[in-house]
Amino acid sequence: MDFLGLLLDPTGVIILAVVAIPVGLVIAVVTYVMIDHMRERRRANRRHITLRVDRITMSQFGDKFQPVESTSPSEIEALRLKRAMADVYVLDWDGKESLFDAILEYRGRTLILTRTKGEFSAQWVVEGLETDYFKRYAVEDMLLVVTILEHGKVAHATVKNPDEFLQYLHLLKNLRSVDIRNIESRWLKTVSRRPTVGV
């Protein structure tokens, strides 16, 4: 049967519809994702912050939390650390400054950012820190935003490795300030990054 005959035959029409509809849907979805990816890439190129970390303080557990078994002093120190706190100043891509209180909770492996001055969203501070960490150390998802509260005033993020992230905060403090460019959204990070070897 030629193609014209297939079109005129009811069975042929059904077969073409069964094949064409799924293929069309796949093409539409892929096209939408590609267009959305390009748009988000352009947005990321405009996201730029200057970040400064000041006054890092730490608190530790009491003696009752020390391990019973003998360990090295460095291991005891790491196990006893309860939380670290820091002041984070951010100059956003509109040239406006905001101040955040950062609390790194060791027990729950969580970073809590709370804005105390300004209007910048805590979510983008987390994404900026994660972007900079990835560029420096090729470690993916050191920070993952899990909760945004009060219209961006507060952000909670899980921390893959609190010890290493605390060292990174000390680095930022010593650097005085750091420019973080091309801050990608979580969606763009997920679809763009290739798996890294070694963490």
C-alpha cells in the first residue's frame, strides 16, 4: 500500500496517530527544555555577587560528648564541635548590600542563613557559595537548599561535609572578599554538571 493509500485507510490513520503523537510530545518536551536551559543560562550570566565573611565563632559540646575510645586530638576536636557562626556581607548584582547571620550546625549538617539587613534572598547566597565551592574544589552539591522561609529572608541548606565547608568559610574570611559570577539556579546545576571524579 502506498503512502496515500495508508492515509486514506482508517487503520493507517490510527497507526500514524499512535506513532506521531508520542514522537511529537517528545520533540515538544525536548525543545521546551532546551529553550528553558538557554534562558536560564542567560539569567545565570547576569547573577554576580561580592561576598565577605567576617567574625567566625565556634561553640563545642561539653565533656560528656567526648568519645570513650582513644582517638587523635584532631578527631576529638571535630567530634566536639557543635556549631560555627559567621557574619556574611553580600553586595548583589543590583549594587545593594545585605547582611546575613550564618549558622553551621554540625549535628544536623545544616547551614542556616538569616538576613538581618537588606533585601537580597538568602537562597541566592547559598547558591552563590555552592557555585564558588564547586569552582574551587570540583565538589558537587556541597550545599543543597531545602527550605526558604519568609520570602527569602531565611534559607536552610544541607551541608555535605561541615568540616570542609568550615575551612572554606575561613578561606573566604582570609580573602577579605570574593566575587562570585555566573550563579546558576539549582535546576541549571542539575542539568548542566557532569559527574566529577573524586570528592
